[in-house]
Amino acid sequence: MDEKRMQIGEVAARTELSLRTIRHYEEAGLVIPSARSQGGFRLYTETDVARLMVIRRMKPLGFTLEQMRDLLDATDRLDSGAALDGGEREALLERVRAYRQTASEQVDKLRVQLARAEDFAATLSARLDQEGAPATRV
């Protein structure tokens, strides 16, 4: 069964990444289009879109391109269906667990930052309400 192939514009719309960002990730070796059209256009599959979504989710958590590459390598190897000895499989799983732990820690930090930002916005709104100025809520 042939997998649907999409041009970069459709992928950009689906992932909410710019064309430039997708091309940057391609240049960095994080995602490679699955094919090219006869006209040379990049063609992507659902697997490529899923890969870009992993990258998109890692970026705001502060992961570097190298870390993204490392995680994608580990998951690619786990998903490849290739025979992995127990030690190699466990080492790959440990890499994924380490990224999960780091992601969880970053999410916790972002929650604290968001709570502080919301508190600050509420403080400003209260100040404006005190002054009788029309307030625009955030």
C-alpha cells in the first residue's frame, strides 16, 4: 500500500512549521524527505510528519539539534525491526528514558514560569481595575 506523499507546503501547514524551518531541519539531517517529485519538489510521508512533530515538541523544551538527532536515532533504531541484542535495546531505551526525564523537568519549569506570568498579568489587571481604567484581560 502506497503511503500518501505531501509537498512541503502541506507539511508546513500540518506541523505549523515554516518552510524555512523544515528546510533547516533537513539540512541538519533531522528529517529527510521520503522522495522527490519529477519536478524536484520534496515529498513527505506521514512518518516524516510524525518526525517533524517530535522535533517541534522538543524545541520549546530547550533540546538542541544534537539532542533531537540523538533521540530520533534511538527511536529509529528501536522501531526499525532490526534484531537488537538485550544490552543494545536496553541502552536505547535508557536514552529515551533520559529524554523523557529531561522533558518532564522542563515541563515543570515551564509550568512555574507560566504561573508567574499569569500572576503578573493578574496583578497588572488588578492595578488597572483599581484605577478605574478599562482592562483588557489576558
